[in-house]
Amino acid sequence: MTHTPRFRVRPPAGWINDPNGPFRWRDRHHLFFQYNPDSPIHTDIHWGHASSRDLVRWDHHPVALAPAPGGPDEAGCWSGCVVDDAGTPTAVYTGIDHGHTGLGTICLARAADPDDELLTEWKPLPTPVVTGPPPGLDVVMFRDPFIFGFTDRRWALVGAGHADGTPSVLLYDCDDLADWRFAGVLLDGNDPVAAGAFGDKGAVGWECPQLYGTPGGDHVLLLSLWDGDPCSTGYLTGRLEADGEGGLGFVTRVGGRLDQGRDFYAPAVLQEPDRALLWGWSWEARPQEEVARAGWAGVLTAPRVVDVHPDGSLRVRPAPELELLRPAEPFVTAPGRTPLPGTYDLTVTAYGPTTVSLLRNSAGRELTVRVDPASGTVLLDRSAWPRTGREGSAPITVHVPKAPDLALRLLVDGSLLELFVAERAMVTERVYRRPGDIAELTVDGPGARVTGWAPDPRSPG
């Protein structure tokens, strides 16, 4: 099927949403994810599990976590993270019961055999370490723990929303994973930088808070904006500082939209010694009846390396390991009319106004990326391939600094399209080919350079 991604993390059937707990253990990267193995709908959420030695070839493992009847996670094992707790990989996740109304508990599960590099068996603890939000804050949304180290201690972020409509990130001291202490509100939607970056999105809760450090000493806070449904994703660059009262504060510098596309949410980050890796969830943007016929829904994105530029804005690029999928010879090395495979890795450098066409329908309308280095704009127009969802199918315009040239990279895997612009922006969209569509590349621009590879079928993800 041309819709089905072949090289990204996706179980063969069922529902997948948030990536959870990216974790490095015994020379393997582990990636967990929200998963309903029985149906392509969001219910009865487990933790699925895959691992890889190279970030491109993924082995799927048995379900890591499953709802326990009568337990704190009886209605679902929702999002969280995985940490090394004194040599034992430990999942820290949101447990949801049948009457949760948006308020989760914080639960732990430990790897049964830390010497097993595949980490195929997990043992949940029967009692939550946090049974609900702290009193006195009128919290109506509470979920998605994320653990990080700072000032020689271990801390946790939890996504929250308050009854008055203010989103926030709550902070806990959890140096001992069995003993959590509420340490205050790290940041909320009244922060001027956050309000300026996200205010028009109308979020009433911040889900899936994630944090990574940069070589320059800054930190980047990633947030998924929730307004009763998933809304958008954003980032805030700033610095963590001790607040003098046993907690921390986040002093914001700049903020913006994390992914400019319409089909990306709930990113999870892995802080490695020399970089930070990020995965996101790309949901389906096709009618539910098509999803039901296919029997699967959702896919995780390619891993992305994230950092910040000197001006504090997001820096992002595909993980270099993805080049392992490139065969020795590209299928295209110059502008012209070239058939496109169902999966490809394409680089384009534009030196003037340039149009990159990727798909043509029976009426002759095209899926295009239009680039203008002099104005610093990139426009993705997929209006001839309308999508479901409240944001519609209008063209997306990305703004980057003006320059003599502008580099793009496109990763297309079935229906998943990931566009990277000059290491400054990323756009994730789902585009579903229809009968009669012609996948054909044309690049029209003065002196434009283009190279494309079809991933080696002998190295499936």
C-alpha cells in the first residue's frame, strides 16, 4: 500500500500515538509508544516497544505495559518516560482509571532483568508514587511525567491545566523515585514569552512537557498544546535557575511553533551526551472509515536532532543515522522530470525562486514546495489533496532568515511527509495518494541542485 510507511516505527496493526520513554540501554535505543494492539482507535492504551542499534532498523518487542484490571492504570497506561534508576531501567508513566476526568496518577514499572539488552519484561509497582495533583491549584488536567537531572538532583515535570483555563508545567523533586515532593509551578501560560508564542492557540493545558539542554547552557522546553483536543506543539528556549525555595524556575528567552505542520504532536526527547534526539507522533488525516479498513492508525516520525541557534530559535535536522538507508547511487542528481518511489530522501538547494513538484493529480494540480531564498520563505501547497481536521488544507508558509541560498530536505515514507528547512524549521504532514495520482519530481529554479535516494529495501525499518 502506498499509504503505509515502511521505515518509521509503526506496529503492523492497531493504534499508535505518543512516543514514550526514548532510552539508551546496552548499546540499543529503545522507543516506547502509546498503543492499542486490538483496534485502530484510541482506547485501552498499552505501551508498545521497539528497539534499534542504528536508529533506522527497528525490532518490535512484546507489549511493555498493559492496563491492570482494578489498578491505577486500569483504563490506560498513558504517557511518560524511562530512566536509569541505580542500574534498573524504570518507566515513569501516567495511570488512568475509568473515572479519571483528565487527572492521572504517576506510576512506576521496572525492568524485570536489567541485564537483558532488549528489556522485554516489565514489572509495574502496584501503588502510584503520586496519586493526583497537588491541592490548592485547582488542577483539572494532570499527566505525562518527564524526568531530568539538574543541580545534582533528579526532577520531574508534569503537564497540567487549571480550572481558569491556564496551562502550566508542574515541578517535582523526585531524587528518590519512590518519594516525590511538589516543588511548585515551573512555568504557566501567563509567562509573556509563552503567551506571545502560543497565545493564539487557545491552549488550556500543556501536555507531554519535555526538556533538553544545549551545549551553550540553555534549556529548551517542549510543550504539546491541548484545548480539549490536541492543538499544536511549541518550544521555549531559556534557562533553568534555582528559585531559592527548594525548587526551580524557567526563565524564558524566545519561543515558537515546534513543528509547522498539521500532523505532528506529543514529541518525546532523549538527551544524549552530545545531542538531543526527538520523535513525534503523526496522526491520521484521512476519514475514519479508511482507517478502519486499513486496520492501523498513526506512525512515529523519523528521529530528529534538536538544538538552538545563537539567536535562541530552534535548530533541527534529521538524525544522521538516516543516511544509512541511502543506497550507493541516488535515483536523481539533477533537475528534470523524474518518477518518484513511494519512499524517498530528497535534498534541494535553491539559489533563487524555485518550485519543487512532488505529486500531480488527474486534473493536473500539483503538490508543490515553493522556495524563495531572498525573502526567506518556503510554501508547502497540498491543497489539491484535502485532509480531514479542523486546520484544513491551506498552504503552509515557513519563514527563515533571508540568504543567497536555501537548503531543503524531504523525507517521504508512504503517506508521511517530513520537510526540513535550513535546519530552522520542520513540517510534518500526511498526504495520501489517490488512484490516478502521478508521483513525479520536477524542480524549476535557476541553478537549483537536487539529489534523491530511495531507501534500500534490504534495510526495512
